[in-house]
Amino acid sequence: MSRGPVRARRTHLTMASPRPTAAAQSAAPKLTAATRSGIFTAVVFVKTSNWLLVAILSLTVGFHWTLLQSVAWVGMIIEFSGQGSFQRAVANTFDGQHPCPICKLVRAGKNAEGKSEVRPTLQKFDLFADRSAGFYFPPSSESPFSRLPLMISRLEAPPLPPPRTIPG
């Protein structure tokens, strides 16, 4: 009893449809052109400020010199490999005897950053002052022991037995 080709039975699994239904569209908040523009502006501002922060931090730690030196080395390897073997080009690049103009610029820039024109002055702090610090604590009219009887009276146990009803 052959019934023909076996067909796969379709299951009715609902998958996310590419378009929302009419009920979902009415429930979703309407985004106007102004709202979309504001969101776009905020996203662009955040991304731009993040990139600006990365650039400022990179300049602060001296990454620009590393980047320039890397560009110089790549250029020197390309230039020297045209004159001989690749191994000889790498050796000439990193031996320090064949600097290119960018290498000289990077070296001068790093040296200029290392030298600061304004020398910080060190201040010597005197830990032991010649005169007193100027704190004055006047004597109190009551001593710490004048409240001792009050503290003792509060340490007594409450009267027994506690009342069971509230008078009233």
C-alpha cells in the first residue's frame, strides 16, 4: 500500500514576521521625524565624543610617536627592499645607522617632550611647626563622671511583672 511520496507535515510554528501586526503598530509609540533626528543626533554625539576621548588619551600617552615611527619603519623596509633582499632591508631599518627623515623627527619630538622648559619647584613641608597649632579646648563645666549616677540608674531592670492590660 504505497500512498505516493511522503510529504513533510507542516507544523504551525509562528516565527517573527518581518512586519508588525496592526495591533502592534497602534500600540508602538509613533516616532516623528524630529524624534528620529534627535535620537540620531544623540547617537552621533556619543560616538564622536568617544572617538575624541580616544584620540586625546592617545596623544596624552604618546601614541602618536609610536604611530609615526611605525609608518617610518614600514616605508624604510619598502625602500630598502627595492635595493636588496628583504632580510637586508629589515636589518638596515632597525640597525639605527640609516635613519629616515621621519625617524629623525620622531627622535627630536620625543626628546623635546622629555625636556620641560618649566622645572617644578619642590616645596619643603615642615612637619614640626615652631609654634602651636592653635587649638584651644576650654575645660568643661561638668566632668565625664558627673553623669555616672544617671547611667547606673538606667541599668536597673524594669519592674516585674509587666502590665498585662493598658489602663484606660
